[in-house]
Amino acid sequence: MKRTIWTTVAILVLFLVWYIAADRMTPITGNARVKVVATQIVPRVTGTVTEVLVENGDVVSAGDVLVRIDRRPYEIDREKAEADLASATQEVGASSADVSAAQARVARSQVDLDTLRLQSARIFALEKKGLVSIAQADDARGKLAEAEASLENAKADLEKARQRLGDEGQDNAKIQRALAALAEADLNLEWTELKAPADGVVSNLLIAPGTYARSGSPLVTFLDGTDVWIEAYLTENNIGLAQIGTPVEVVLNMHPGRVLKGEIESFSSGVSVSGADTPGELASAPSTAGFLREAERFPVRIILPGYEAGSLEDDLRFQLNGQADVILYTTDNTLMNFVGRMYIKAVAFLSYAY
């Protein structure tokens, strides 16, 4: 009996030492979630939805048209703007046909460039994280440069068309107003098509043809498939030795039995607490209860560089806010890291059951 008691005490002490060491050297948490950029697709013009070209859950590519808004009111506005420009140019004896065509090309090139800039910015951000290949980033740079050149050429053609109006016509106040109105009408016409800002998935689609779209009000929820990360919520003790670039292993509940390798990308500098301070008043400390105070948790952002974000051919799928288990390897301790790897593999297989 005495030997059994002392053996049990020794095991408990050994477990306690391992637990304290692991809390710093190989911290583990099941409080982690899959995160992606959820973008609200917001129309810039108001009107009735005439076409919904996607369904809920559809995987789309950057630039794909998702929704079309009734173009007819904006086509009428453009015709009015063209008529006003023609009327103004007739007063100075010039022709407005070339200017109208050139202005339409500028508007189309500007919208295409704005869309491509959004897509390229996402790709460049992923390039810095090592989540896309250099070739993809170079291809995005080439397309962006081509779009910028196309816009400059369209602006040059517009300037030539304006100059053909003559100095008097180009500086005429009525013509300037008519040109501005035509530019606005062209942009509004282009904005009747809502496009995907990146490769991703349409989520929670709740509209159909006939829905009234209001400018500035979200119409479609879009999940960016090119920027996926794991957000793990760890205590201050857990992240005491962690650094940016610290290796991590992740188990996703959606892919049981599979251990994914990642690394820490960033830490959150602070979290909100109930006893927040108010300017002009005394400091307010958060309340604690019990013998041991509750540990504060901080979000840690983890990326998976070994997996190409947004690749539709990859068998690895992500669900926004899907649960995950995470282990950090904050030191080079062989024994602790070995025990940690065995533990996370066990968690991976146990996740088949829950």
C-alpha cells in the first residue's frame, strides 16, 4: 500500500511538472477557430436586381459577375448625358461622338483597374506571408501594369477627342458640365454589375431577382478563399515564450486524423475587459473571483504556409469559425516537443469522434 501511494504521488508530481513546463514550452489549446475575410458586397447604385448569377455556396473566381442590377435607368441617364454633351458641342460647332466613346472607354478601364487593384492587393499580402507563389504575384503585377497602361491610353484618347472640340469648346462651361455628367453616367452603368473581389465562396445568399438593392447596403456575403488563418485563444502564460514565426501544429475538426504545420503570424496587442476605463474618471480594474483568478486569453493568428490559400484543387477545405486544436513549439526541447507531437496526433485521431 505504501509503495502504491508513493508511486501515485510520484506520478502526480511528474504530471504536474510536465503540465507546468508544457504550459510554457508546448502550450496546447482547443479554443481555436478557422478565420477568413468575410466581405460584404455593397452596390454603389440603387435599383432592382435583374439577375443573380450565383447560388449559395458557389465557388467563384476573381472578377466573376455575381449580381446584375437593372441597367435601364442608368442607360437612360447616359443617353441624357450624351444628348446634353451633343447640345453643348453644337453651340460651338464641334462633334461629341468621339468624346462620348472615349469617355465610355475611360470609365470601363477605371472600373476594371479598381477591381484588379483590390485583387492584386490581396495577392501581394499573401505573398508576404508565403501563402502564394512568386509566379502568381508576378502575374498579378503584370496584369495590374497592363490595366494601368490601358487606363492611361483611354485617358489619352479622351484628351485627343476633347482637343478636337477646339480650345473654345474644351473650355466651355456647359461642355465641362456635360462631360462630367457623362463620366458619372458611365461609372454608374459599370457599377450595375457586382463582381467577386477575389477567388472565394458565396455565403448566406438571401436575394433573388426582384430584390431592391440600395446603394451602400450589403447585398451579398463573400468569403475570401485566398486569405485563411487560424485564430487561437491562448493565456498569457502560454504565449510568454512564443515569437512571430514560432512553429505550430494544427488539427481541424473538419479534417480529423490530419495534423497541419503552421507558424505564428502575429499577436493581438490587447483584449477588451469588462472594467474598461472611461476618460476623465478613475481607473477601473476588472473584477476577479475565487482563489485563483481566471486567466485572460489573447488571440494569436496562425497561418499555414505549406498549403496554398484559395486553391480549389487542394483537398483541404476550410469552414469559417470551424473549430481547431493547436499546439505551439516555443523551444527546441526535444523531449517536450516529442511528447507534444504525440499528444496532438492523439487529438487528431480522437477528433473523429467529436
